[in-house]
Amino acid sequence: MQTTLPYKPINNEEQEAEQGTLFFRKIVTKFFGLWPWMIISVAVCVGLAFVYLKLSFPAYRIHASVLVQDDKKSTNFGEAGLLEDFGLLGKSTVDNEAEIFKSRALMEEVVKKLQLNTKYFVSGKVKTTEIYHTSPVTLRFLKVLQDTSFAPAQYQLRFSKSSVTNFTLSAGEQKYTGRLGDTLHLPEGDAVVTPGPGFAKWQADLPLTITITPLDNVVQQYMAAMKVEIPNKQVSVIYLTLNSSIPNKGEAILNALISAYMQANVNDKNRIADSTMKFIADRLRLVTGELSGIEKDIERFKTDNKLTDLAAQSNLLLQNTSEYARQQTTQEVQLSVVQALEQFLSNNMNNERVVPSSLVMQDANFIALVQRYNEMQLQRDKTLMSLTPNHPTVVTMNEQLRNLRTELLSSISSVRKGIEISVAELQKRTSGFEGQISKVPAKERAFLDFSRQQAIKQELYLFLLKKMEETAISKSATIANARIIDEAKADGSPFSPKRGLIALSGLLAGLILPFLFSFGKDLLNNKVDTTESISALTHAPILGEIGHNSEKSAVVISMKSRQLIAEQFRSLRTNIKFLLPSPNQKTILVTSSMSGEGKSFLSINLCATLALAGKKVILLELDLRKPKITENLHLQKQGFTNYMIAADDDWRPWIQPSGTAENFDVLSSGPLPPNPTELLMLPRMTSFFNELKECYDYIVIDSPPAGMVTDAEIMASFADATFYIVRHRLTYKQQISLIEKFYRKNSMPKINIIINDVQYKKTAYGYGYGYGYGYGYGLYEETPAKKNGKKIHHRLMKK
């Protein structure tokens, strides 16, 4: 009757504690095993970190801040209130001004002004470094390089040994020679080389590398390196940050950018003032001509009629008509101005010029409408700095401007009609005085008409002259809508690379990489390497371990042998007594998952070990598909198959002595049969094994791999215990699941795992394998062939 070890579930807490202990031991063992590699890895990684720091270019952050006028936040700069009264200060918001700072047009202006597309480099011992304020020469193109189609060019400048003012500029095979101040005809354009700030301190034999980059590339580079932020919505401050490897160059770029922004802002305001002044000047010329004509008419009238003083004659009439005349004059002045503005707007209906707003001060609605129009016009101009004319935002602004111009014309028309009605009413009221005027002599009446026209033109002339002076004063006091809070200033230390962090990263990488490599190697390893990898996949006990056989002979056990592998077989023999305590339990089945795991080797030496202990042992070579025992022991190829097909039931004639031990017999497989499975299922097998048990103390069956054919499962019915061979670093981990399957199903009796061909290596605890499980305490010596005197430790693992 077959007996098997019952399946016992493992307590989860105990298993977790054991796994934690094993993992900790694994880490400690790896540390002691990898410390030479860790030292090398740390040295290499830290060295690479310092090489990186040496080769990398430091990057600095340059900061600047600007306060802009924001009407929503009531930001005002003193004189701005006066300019607003004149209608010359456009309204702005901090968000719009931030977008202007991001515009490509503004950065392109800075690149052109500073000629940032030309860079200067000096070669050092390790790397080539860009220089800015210390360049010995300055290469400036006579015309700005607008063409972006040319590829970046690189020139090398060398000074002549005979004269420091002579130089050679070379690019490949092309060379240009000249003196400082000469014009060079380069493929990119005409350029002039002049002495730079570092000319006096420059070493004449040191070459200088000059690179020329297309304008668009440089603009895109600096736009990407700049950040514009509004940190707080409660204030109208804009923070500008630029990343640059040269601090003073970054400061110059940011300062130039702010200067260009403020100048553009002033130019926008001056456009409004210039437009107003031009309109007033045109009107002044017209009014001056009309006033001069009226005065000449009065002079001619007096001369022709010989008149000297008409005041006494018309005093009474003037007193009666003065009030209405004054009101009518005022209305006529406004009507004249309104008509002039209406004509101005009609003539410039499709023009994008701003509208002067300081001439008509009597109608508040009209002034507000003009200010809205001018603000929209300025906002459109600012938007065009960062957007194209076909952008939806610009198209919307154009539509709004057209609507505002229509509203302006409509408003002016309404104002004009109102004034005309007022004038007509005043004329109607003065008609009552016509009777009195008719009494005045015709000459005096004609003179009165001339005087009235003169007063109107004179008042209009004085009004325009006053506005001309006000506009001129306001233009001279024009300021930008921004004020610099902090000029560009670079940080004292670079933000990249972080030297401490990189050095620490190199140290940590040096410490971690050996572990990562080792654990990665273990993770990718799909073959059995440690006892833990077996125990994690199956509950079947591990009975013993057999080391690597470095000898060519298949038999490693003898009476005088003291090798480690011989002692391991003796330990296995001892464990068999505990595994098969009953005298009736004699049969051992040896199998594995695949060919080449050492079943035949272990079967031969196990039998030899038992025979040396005085036991009578027989080895059955029942691997009828690929037998190896006959060849290894140099036996005749006759045995089991001959017996199974013979008419005689006597198996003894087919038994052969092994030649290794006195009580060790072998029944070889014999000729390879065409139907090995059916041969093993013959009824004769039962009587055969019963007779063997009567004659021998132990029966060892060398069977085919259980993971490939069913022969081993068939022979398991005759066995009392199963030795499942797992070869170190050969058996796949997924094949261990087959052992677990047999163990759970009890399809093979008393399955015990034997690890074969263990590859030992020196560890922190002696000689072992896997993660440092050593063997013994130095009780056993190696064979005489190994004269190094090392002691081999041995440890037997079992459950």
C-alpha cells in the first residue's frame, strides 16, 4: 500500500516572517558578496558625476520686475493723470502687457540690437566655452541678417604673429584675411571686425571661434528660455525670468527687452499726439487764412467808405443783440469744429489713424466714444506685435473699430444736427431785431456783418492755438505705462547643474547599481538557483543536495572517498532510513522533469552508497527511451526488455554486477522497445517487483522524466518513495509546479526533492550557492587533486 506525506498548509504569518528573515539575509549576503563591485561602482559613478559637472555648462536665472499701469487696479504714475485729461494716455491691463513681453517682435528687436545671432567661443582643456564681455573682437554685419535660409556658420579667428591687428578668419578651406576695422565679404553678408572689450588681455596665439546663427533660430531660443509671470492678480507687477549660461549676457538681454517695451509704449502715445497736432495745424492754417481774409475785407470796407468810428452808431444795436450774438457765435464755433471732425472721419473712414479727442470738450458722450476708439486702436496695434492680421482676435478688433467709426459718425451727425437746430433757433430769435437793424445805415450793417465773422474766426483761431500748445506740452511729458522695479540681475549661483545633488546621485547610483544588476539578474533568471526558489513554488520537502561532479567518472562514491559529494550521498543514505523506516519499504523511484537533470548519475551513486553500507541493492534501468546507465557502467545491452519478452519468468539471468560495489546489481534496459509504456503495464511487472523485494534490501528505479512521458507515473505504483531530481541552474522554475501537482494529487509516493549539480561559490559564510548557504564547519577535505588546502563546508537541507 502506497503512503505519502500529507499536504500541510503553511501558516501565513509564519510564512511571512520566514520570508522577511530570508529577504533580510539575502540583502546582507548580497552586500558582503557585492562590496568589491560596490566600491568600483561608486568610484565609477562618482567619477562620471564629476566629469558631467566638468563638461556641463552652468545655467543661471536672471530676474527682473516691471510695474505696469492697470486701470482695473487704479495704478497711476503722477503725470499720467494730466495725460489722461488730454486723451493721450491709452488704458492697459497687466495681462495684455505680459503678452506683449512674450511677443516675437519685441524679442526680435532685442536680438537685432545686441546681434545675439553672433556668438564667440574659446576652447579650453576640457570644453569650449562661450564668452560675451571678454571677446577680443566684435563681428558686426552691416545689414541685419533677415535671411533665415542659410545654415549656421562657424568661423575660426586667429591673430597674426607679426601684428595683433591682422587676423585670419577661416571656415573650412575658405579663408579671409584683413585688419581690424576692415569689411569682410562673407557668404552671410558684409561684416566688420572691430576690437572687442577683451582685446587688450587676449593671448595672440589663442584661436577664437565665431558662430553665426539664423535670426529666427536665435529668437526662438531666447523666447523659449524666458518666462513671463504675473505672481499676484491683486497687483500689476510682471516678473521676467531668463535662463542663460552667461549671467551678464542674460542681464543685458532682459534690460534691452524692457527698454524696447517701454520705448514701444512711448511711441504708441506719441502717435496719438502727432495725429492730434497734425489735425490742429491743418485747421489753424485754414482758420488763419479765413481770418486774414475777413480782416482785409474790413480794412477795404472802411477805406472805401471812409469810416473811422462806428461804435457810437451801433452801440445801441450791439447792446440789444450781444447776448444772442454771443450764444450764436458759440454754437457756430462748435458747429465748425464738429463739421471739421465729421469731414476728418469721412475722409479717413478706412484709415487706421487715431482720432484726436481734445478738440470737442462740450459733449461728454462723444469724448467717451473717441477715447474708446483710440483705446481699441492702440490695443489692436499691441496685439499685432504677437499675432498676425488674419488672427481671429485681430479680425474681431477690426470689426469693432469699424463699428466704433460708424458710431462716431452717427454721434457727430447727431451733435451737428443739434447745433444746427440751436443756431436756427438763435437766428429766429434775432429776426426780431431786423427791424431795428434796418434802421441802421447800410454801411454800418455791412460793417456789423464783417465784425461778427471776424469774432467767430478769431475765437476759433484762439481755441485751436490753445489746443496746439496743450498737445505739444503733453507730448514732451509723455511717459511709458510701465516703471522698472528691479533691473535684470542674475542669481549668485547657477540653478543647474546642482553639484551636490549630482554628486549624491552618483554616490547613490554607485551603491544601488550592483544591487539592481544582481536582483535584475535573479529576476530574469527562470531556472532553479536557490532552495528558496523551490520552496516558494512547491510544498514538497527537499531531502538533500548533491554537488557538482568535476570528475569524468559517473561513480563518485567509494569506501575511501572523502569528497564533499561523497559525503552528500552518505547523508542522503542516512535520510533514507528515516524516509523508509519499515523493512517492507524498499523501492525508490528516481525521476525528474526533463532529460539531463542527473537521474542516472544519482541512481548509480545512491545504489553504490547503499551497497557500501552492506545493503543488497539492485538498480533497474527502466528509462527505456533514453538509457544511460548501461553506457556509464560499461554493461551489456541486455536486461529488462529481454526478460519481459522472454517466455521464461526468471529474471536472474539478466542481472549484471555493477562493477563498483560488491552488493550492487544492475538490470539494464536492454534493446530499446517500440512500445515502452505498454511494456511497463504488463501483468508480469507485479510478480517481478515482489520477487525483487524478497531478494534485495533496496530497489532503485531509474525512470524517464515525469514531466515528458507517463512511464514514471506507471512505475510509481510499485515504489515506496519518489526522489524528484532538480538540477541546479538547469531545471526551469515553471517545472517545479509539476512537482507541486504530483505532491497535491498524491500520484507519486512520498515525493522528495533532491537538488543535483549544485554550483558552489565562496560566500560570506563559507562555500555555498544561491544566497550564501554554507556547508558544515570544515570537517571534510577536498580530493588530492585540489591542493589549495581549502575546507569545504556542508549543509544538508531537509524538511
